[in-house]
Amino acid sequence: MTEVLLVLLALLAVLAVVILVLRRRNLARRPTPRRVDPLADEPDVYDPHAIGVGDVITYAGIDHVVRGTIVLEEGGTTWREHLLDGSTGRRWLTVEDDEGELEMTLWMRREGTGLTPDGDVVLDDRVHHQLERGRASYTAEGTTGTPASGTVDYADYATRDRTGLIAFERWAPTQSWEVSTGRAVTRGELTVYHRTPEA
């Protein structure tokens, strides 16, 4: 009887060792879970159409705060212009859908050009041709330098290769034209941190 008990105990000890060895082998075969950067996809997460006052936009490594937003509408088409304020000055970002394609353009104001949107326009030794012209109604929030609502006359120009862009805007018929030069930007060039809604 004692011999049977000893044999059983020996078998149980061998079985425990076998289970322990097999378990260690299985653990060694499992790949170590990789840690993932939780913000790696952040540039693609933002909604360009949801950009608004208080958001922070990073472009070319420089943070800009959205100070104001103008929502424009003409003939059923709506687009937005956002005033960005950063350490290198102020810019405007236009966000619009053109026949289902997202278009974003960064604009810089050009002072003292004396240009008006009449025929072809030459700026920086490049000829720009008119693409479209019209009058849009708008509403504004935040800091924009415009009334809270009204109408704006506009004209958009581009070089033949579309690398040179000019925008003319006149916020009242008695004002002179404001001139801005622009550069198309892709969604991936901007990182947008949407403001957290207040509770």
C-alpha cells in the first residue's frame, strides 16, 4: 500500500513538472504585445468641417489658434474661412467642398498691391486668371474684423498651373479690395486639436 502511494506521488510530481514545462513553452511562444502611440493617428482624426473658434491648428510645426470663423453661403454652396493666429502672424484657412472634393487653402494678406479683380492680374511676375467671382452672404463668430453678418464680394484667381492663388474680398461696396495670396494644403499637413466643449 505504501509502495502504491509512493508511485502515485511520484507520478503526480512528474505530471506537475510536465505541466509547468509546457506552460512555460506556451508563454515563450506568445508575442509580446506592442505598445502603440495613442496619438499616432491624430492628424487624420479631425473633421475639417468641424474646425471652429478656440481650436488649435498646427501647420509646419507652428501652433495657430482659431480666433474667428466666417461661414459663407452663395447659391446653396457653403464654405468657411478661419482666422488663425500664431507666432508668425495671422493667416486665413478656407475649408470647402468643391464637387465632393475637400479643398483647404492657407491665405496670407498682401498689403499695398493696388490690385483689383479686373481682367488678368499680375503679381510676383506671374499672370493669374479669374476662376470665379460672386457675392456671398455670411455670418461670423469670434474675432474676424467683419460685422457679425452681411455680404461680401469676392473674386478668385489662379495661375495656369494652379500653384499661384489670389483671393480678392470686399466686405462693403465702399471699401477697397483686400488681396490675399494662397497655397493649397492637404488634410495631412495640418494637425487640429478641437476645443473641448464647456460643460
